[in-house]
Amino acid sequence: MKKRIFILSLVTLFLVSCKKSEPATSTAESKQTQTEANGDPLPSWNDGALKKDIIAYVEKVTKEGSPDFIPTESRIATFDNDGTLWAEKPYVQELFAFYRVKKMVEAKPELAQKQPFKAVIEKDKTFFEKGGDKALIELVAATHTGMNEDEFETSVNDFFKSAQYPGKNIPVKQIRYQPQLELLNYLRANGFKTYIVTGGTIEVVRAISQDFYGIPKDQVVGTSFKYKYDATKNAVQREAALDHFNDKEGKPVGIQLHIGQRPVFACGNEGGAGDIAMLTYSQGNKYPSFQLLVNHNDSIREYKYQEKDNASLNAICKK
């Protein structure tokens, strides 16, 4: 079966299918009423090749009797989160970690002299630049563990109630991509089960997935820490040890662990080559599949950053 990969440039939304296509537009809030009024399932998308290809794909795989028909139980759609469903410069996960540092230092001031808390308080970027992923994981572990799940979820909810996105000065909820919200709704309306497959920690995304995307907690796949059951408190306690890092080659593993089957529709983004494995994994489906990449090339309305080696697009298009 011939495979095609599509690039979606946000916020300009310039699409290609290993070939160029038309730009589309984006808005910040939902257009569900407009969608219902004019019958257009993707009103924020320009009427170009990509929009037509998405609709044509959905129609052919959901039409009874079609040779490309996909049974409802196999209509699995997976979406990366950071840079795919919402903006990722900076990561919301990073903002939450900084929020936790502030709260933890307020409770125990002596932490301000210990790493990685010291680096955050002093805004020491070189600490994290030199430490790379290891330093970031250390920060996440230090701020996301040592409590039970109820306490952690309360902390996440408190963060999202007042969190503002740096540089834009808007609530975090407003950094979602409107075209993607419409795509999620369109797929669900046609029998697809939509999942978030993120490199972020699973519990942070679970806290907002229903409200932000209409995706329930049990349809979120993400990075996770180890847990233990505390019988005396009858609670699950999170430990400062990484259980599964759900990025790059970890994403197909996470999909198998949580979903148990390959997605027929997979959407990721260029920027860190983190979604190559997920999109490639989708291409191995026995049913017709569709892969979509978000490309960030609008420095005015969002951010401009692309992979210098074009690794994501090259990896998928050569399959």
C-alpha cells in the first residue's frame, strides 16, 4: 500500500503530502456552532489538498462495503501533545515543574540550596543545558513524586487554574490548536477512538485531557514513574524512579502497553524527531493508515523551529 505523510504547519498551517499544498488558518477558540451550521467538519482548515485528503480518508475507511473499510474497534487515532495539540515553547510540563519548585521551596526553604531547585530559583539555564535530558528528568522526578495520586492531581489542577503561558500572557488552555480540536471532534464523530500519546508525564496530561481535548483519562499514554501501594493509607504512592519514558522509540511501546493495537491515524510534529517511531508504527497497520506532521514555521503568531536535518519527514516519506 502506498504510504503518504502530510505536514501541517501551525499556525500558518501549510500542508504537504511529500508535496506542497495550500495554507490554512487557525483561531483560538472552538467553532463547533459554525461546524454544525454549515456542515463543514474542519472550518479552520482551508479548502486545500490536505483537508480533502483527510475527509476522503475518513469517508473511505468508514463506509460499509468499501474495500478500505476499518471496523470501529480498529479505528485508533493517536496524537502527540506538545507541539501537536498545543504549543511547546516552553513545555507546559516545564512550567508545572517550576510551579512545584516554588511551592516546595515555600514549604521547605532549605531546598533552595539543593539542586535542581537551586538552578530553578536562580534561573540558572546552564545547569539544564549542561545536564540535558538527565537534568530535566531529575527536575521532574524531584517535583512530581513523593506524594499520593490524589495529592498530585490536586497540585496539577491548582496549577492549571491560574497558569499563564510566558510571552503570550494567556491562560494555558488558549495555546491549544483550533484546527486540531476540530480534527479530534471529526474523527470521534466517525467512530475513531482518540488517544494522546505524549512524552510528558501521563498524570499531568490526564488532569486536563477531558476538559482541553474531550479525551478521557484512560485514553492518555505518557511518561510514567514507578508506583507502590501503601496499604496503611490505602493509596498509590509515586516514587522517584522512572518507569517508562514515552518518547521516540518509547511511543510504540507505550501504545502497545496501553492500547494493544497499532493506530490507523497518527499525528505528531517536527522539532525533536520524537514522533518518528509512532508514525512509522502506524504505517505498519494492516488497514489503510494516515500520518500527519505539524510543522512550526510562523514566528509571528506562534514559533518558528524546524528540524535542520528534516529527520521526521525524511524518515516517514522513505517508508
